[in-house]
Amino acid sequence: MTEHPDKDTDRMNLAVLTGKAGAVWARVAEGLRWTARTARARPYLAWLAVTSVVCVILMIFVDAPLAQNLKIGMAPAATDFFSTYGGAAGKPEAYLIIAAVIIAVCHAAAYFNVVAETKARLKRYQDAALFFIVAVLAGGIVVNIVKPIIGRIRPRGLFEDGSYGFHMFSTDWGMNSFPSGHTQMAFSMAIALTLIYPRYDVLYFLIAAALGASRFLGSVHYLSDVVMGAYVGIVVPLLVKQYFYDPRGINLRIYFDRDEALPRPREVPPANLPAADKASGESRAP
């Protein structure tokens, strides 16, 4: 008894569909493998992609209604509190001045000190304070380059006349909402302090998160502005350390007597030293 011709046709169609599905899956699997390799090789770029996608979703679905609800639902006094005190705490000038004073004092103390161990410790304090300054300023430069390019209208425009969107290549304050500079500064400080003295790392990031939250709670920024500001604040100091400090073997970690029980990383020798010098450079921090 012979099979019906329609069954043969069905089998052929199924085989074709299976083959196409297999080819599609092979491409998807290769794409996933490529994505995984890229993420491992360039983690900061991968996180930039993820953060950008999150920001786009927030811009489309969350930012405007959240800003309007906060503006309507929060008491004006609370909004003014977050806007005023969050803005004041997020200005970098005072922190940079303190770091500069530390550099000057340590430099002067090291000049008049003859004890090698003390001079080395003072030098480390100078390096740490200088890294703090560079980390904060480098992140600020990135933010202030991106702001006018994106030209995002601040929430004030939404409240006043319903303006919501972008006005690219604008230097007007009302059109430089993205990303949040105060949030970048707070997270740059948190990362720098964690790399320098990690004992209070949780506290650093709690303060940074609170300052970032104050920006959209105070109706000065949208939530996505804060998210991208945090990304810049975290990544830029790590890149500065990776490409400018680690190749020179500069150890930023600071220890005090009470930190003796904490594990200490080995010194990172400069990348351009001979092998013998690199081996001798891998000593514990004084």
C-alpha cells in the first residue's frame, strides 16, 4: 500500500522548515557567542550598551510620567529640599579643594621629612588625592561633552509648557539634562574613595545613590539622566586607573594601623619595567 502524496509533501515541508530553523538558531547562537566574547573583552562597552538600552526604555515609558507624578505628589518643600541640598552637596569644588590641600600638605611634609618610610607613605597620600581629583574631573569632562550634544530638555520644560525631548547641540542650561553631572560626581567620588580606602565602600555608594536620587526627586533631572550619570561616574575612574595608574605601578590603596588585618593587594609593577624589576616590585604595601 503506497502512502498518500500529501504525506510526502508534508514531510518535505517539515524538513525544509527544520533546516531553516536550524540555520536561524545557528546564527542566533553565533550572535550570542559573539556577544559573550565582546562582553568579556570589553566589559565597559557592554555595560554602556546595557545602560543605554535601559535609558531609552526609561525615556519612552517612565521619565515623563514619573517626573509629573513626583511634581504633583510631593510637597513643594520636599522638592525644594532635594533640589537645593542635593545640588549643593553635588558641587565638586569643595571636595577638589580638600584634595588639593592634602596634596600640598603631604608634599611639604615629605620635603622636610628624612624617614624613607614616612616619605613613601606621604607620597602615596599625594597619589591618592591626585587620583581623586583626576577621577572626578575626567568624569565631569565626559558629562559636559555629552550634555550639549544630546541637548535633552530638563523637567522644567515639561512642567512649564509640556516640552519633552531633545534640542541637540544646545548649551542652554534648560537643555543639558542628560546625563546628570551631580550624579556623575557623586559616583566618581564613591569609586575613587573605594579604590583608595575601601573600608567604608558601602557608605560611599549609599551617599552617591542618595545624591543621585535627589536629582529626580527634586525635579531637576529625569531618572534616565541619573542612571547614565551613575554609569559615567563609575566607569571613568576605573578607566583612569586602568590606563594611567596601573601601567605606572602606582598603588592608590591607603592603610592605617587598624587596617593591618585587612588583606592587602600586591603592588602592580609598571608595565615598562624589565622582568627582574617587575618581580622585585611585587612587594606588600608599607
